[in-house]
Amino acid sequence: MSQGICCSSGKVLLDSFQQPPEPLSLLCGKHDQSQYFLNNIRRYNSAFQMTFGAKTVLEGNYMPTFKIQGQLYHLIGSLLPVDNARESFLQIYFVSDYMLQRDARLRCFPNLNPMLVECLQSMLIEIKSYIRDFKTALQSFPPNSNENDYKIVINADGRPSAEYREGDNHWCYTLTDASISSSVSKLRQLFAMILVFCNVSNPSELWDTFKDHFMEDYVGDFQRHYPNADINAHLEN
């Protein structure tokens, strides 16, 4: 393999794979229930999903698909059941008794293995930060208060202004990766596509972060043609 092709001559450093928490050995074929789980993985995914954000569209004899136009938003809704309804989606995570929580999932998907549901549920409760945050918020309600009088607000604008919002962090990571392995012209094209098609909260800040990468070829050409010129003065003009 030619030098520079693989991992950009060593510039790309990958973290070692971490051992997944149990029972995710189900995904690796190392569990005695792996084959059964993989055959039914969509049902298990549905049993633990928090929201649902698309509609099934049937067209003739074709397979059902999901159609999305514009931006996709997931409405969480009430964190507690309304009008004595059964718990569903995110509400199941707030059932205090974990056995009743498991039973609520099995009520929605009765053909699942109760043992696997219980194991997956315990793992998610332990490692999922959103679940811990939501449960802490619910437990902070004053005793004997009406939960309907309270709202939990997730506000990304509350982060420090010097930091990117979560979405801009994503584009920052994307451009950083591309700057290592892509040509400068491709990097500029990627930046333009992000600005046109994505919801960037602070385009000028993203530009300032990567402008030196965007102009590498122009700066190189300028210095070859005008070796004694001040490139910074030229850019300011």
C-alpha cells in the first residue's frame, strides 16, 4: 500500500474497541440467545424506543417505507400516562418498579423473552444518561404536587456561547475528519453543502475555525507566484 493512503500517514489515531456492556454480546454471536435475538432485533428495538417520528406509507405491492420531508422531530409528549392510559415509549422508563417496567414492555410485545427484556432494561437504565436525567427531574417534584403543572425543558441555548451547540459540534468533527483525508477543494465543497442543507447555528464561527484549511491551495499558489509578498496583507485587502 502506498505511503499516505492508509490513515493519512499515521495522522488518524483510532481508539481501541471497548468491550460492550452485557448483554450486548447478543450482537456478536457470543450469547446462547444471539441467533434468536438477531432474528427479532427490530421487536426488541421497538420495545425500548422512546419516541416515534414517522408514518408507514403503503404503495401498491411494495414494501412499507418511511417518508420524511424537511426536518424530522421526535415529540416526546407527556412523561407520565394521561387519563389512566397505559405507559408507552418513554413513559415506561419511569415506572418505579423494574419488574412492572419489564411487564409493561412485554404487554406491548408479548412474544419477547422476559429474561432478555429484563437484562437489556437494566443495562439501559445503568448507562443511559437521558434516563437518569429525566428520572431525577421527575423525582424533584414537590410531594403531593400535580405533575401536569410542571415541564422539563431541554434547551441547547443554555450552553456557554464559546462552545458549539451540539449540531455545530457534529459539523466541526466532520470537517476535521475531512481536512485530514480530503483535498482542499473537496473540503470547501463539503463546507458549502453543510451551509446550504444543514442547520448550522454559527456559520461564521465554523468558517473561522477552518478557514486556514479552506485556503491552503490558494495560499500555496500565491506564495509560489509572489514569494516576497506579504500573504496576510493580501488577504486583509
